[in-house]
Amino acid sequence: MPPLQRGALPPVVGFIDMDCFYVAVERARDPRLLGKPCAVVQYPTGQRGRPDLRPEDDRWRTGGPMGGIIAVSYEARARGVTRQMSGAEAKKVCPEVILVQVPTAFGKADLQIYKDAGDAVVDLLASRCDATEKRSVDEVAIDITGAAEHLLASRAAAELGAAASAATHLADSALSVDAAKVTRSSARQGHDKQQSRDTSELADGWEEVLRRAASDPVAWRLIAGAVVVKELRQQVESTLGFTCSGGVATNKVLAKLGCGLHKPNQQTLLLPHAAPVLLKDLPLDRLPGLGGDFGQAVKSRHFADFVSASNRRASSYRCRGQTC
């Protein structure tokens, strides 16, 4: 393993995305939901005067006005239920789906139980991270540089390599590159590439990565970071009962991108040399910040739907303007 030069290397950044978090919170409160197709629905608008539903009340909805779906279990996704549906539409597609309405308070949706559960995850992660940044109720960016360096100093390289490779996808593997071609909308709704994988399917490329890492301190820190994320994910599940997916890279954007490639309950390592391979056919809207109107504007300006095409267009534009 190459010697470490503290401060001269990029940070090790992790990204944690809770799996079907609203559903997971409801399942933790009501084990009857475990293993069944279910979804969490929003409070229906225009229903003033209805009594509030507290978290401990029976919030299963079988009929009547229902809001849109905000979270779908993987069992329900397999039966065709998506987040774009209303509760009534989901029932038509999957009659056995269990719909749980969010709690309400003072005539409005009350999401506090989900926020509290998210805070519990952040608190647990913070016990081993240099810094945490809660990006949403179910997403957290974490600085794990110190934890990675601690592992490098306390565990053998062979042990770290074995632990990382047994639990981590590589971002430039065939599986990852294929998953990266899926649009943001399909990734959010769930698609057929989002499925649990046997550990034997993670081996693609790891032998070469470990060989190259022998002379690459940046890669070794990231490999150690993958072990940190693996152990943190296990701790979240054993302590709080929630599964989550993870990504590891040298910055938040790439860590989040890697995190979204393989779900549920999986993790992905994006090494610096893998970024061009992964980004080549990546839809622009998969990049953080480019999923909405701004992303559409970028597509229109550069006449491109993919990151690589956008880069070529932008480079050509700069050269025509004599700025390159």
C-alpha cells in the first residue's frame, strides 16, 4: 500500500440514500406491512374539515379521496405501481396494494415522523464521520476521510480489499454503465435494473482495481471509504431497521451519482479513472441539479441529452468563440 500524505489527497466522500424511506418508516411502525406491496400517499387537497390523522391512528386507505403516491415499496413496483400514480390508480394496477396516508395536523400533511427517522440516521452516521450534510429527508452526504484513513492505518490491505470487493459495485463495471443509461424519471420510479445482486456479480473489475491501487493512494483511500460505508449501512440496518444504498467518490456529486446506480441495499465506488466511462452515455438529467427546468435549458442550448454530447458541444462552442 502506498504511503499516505495527509492534506495532499482529495477527500473521501460518501452518499447515503435510504431505500423507500417513507415506506420503511411505516413498516417500522407497523410490521404488518413487511413483505407486502404498499405505498405511502399524500394528504388529499381540498379536504378541509376532516379530522386529523395522528401517526398512531389507522392510516390505511381503502377508498375515498386519496393524494398522490410519494413512496412505493419494491414489491409494489414489481406489480406496476409508480410514484406518478394517484392512490386510486395504484389500486387499479395492483388491487392488493396497501396504501398508507401520511399523518395530518391542523388540516395539513404532517411529515414529522419521517423527519425524525431521517435525523436518527444522520445522528448515527455522525458518530463516525468528519461531517454530515442532510440533503433531504432521506439523503445524507458524509465526509469519511478520517474514518477511511483510520482503517488504512489499522487493517491490512488484503483485508480491506476483500471487504470492499465483496460488497461494492464498481462504477465502470458493465452493470453500472448499463444502469447509468436509465433516465432520471425511470431511476426515481424504479426500473428493472434496480434489484438486489448476488455478491458474485460484484467481482467484475475488482482484481485490476486492487492491482492498480497498490501504487495509487487516492484509490486506496476510496477503497477504505467503501468499507466504511459498508459498515455504516450495516449499522443503520441493525440499529434502526432501515436499509440504504451508498456511493463513494472524491466529491458529493459523483458520490450521489454512484449511489443511485444500484438500489436497493447496495453501494457503488466511483474511482477517478471510472468517471469518463460512466459519464459517456449518462443522461444529463441524472446529474444533481439538472433534473428540472435548468437541465432542460442545458439540453436545449447544447442540443444534447447526454453528458458526453454536452461536453463536446460546449467545447466546440468555446473554440468558436476563441476562448480555448
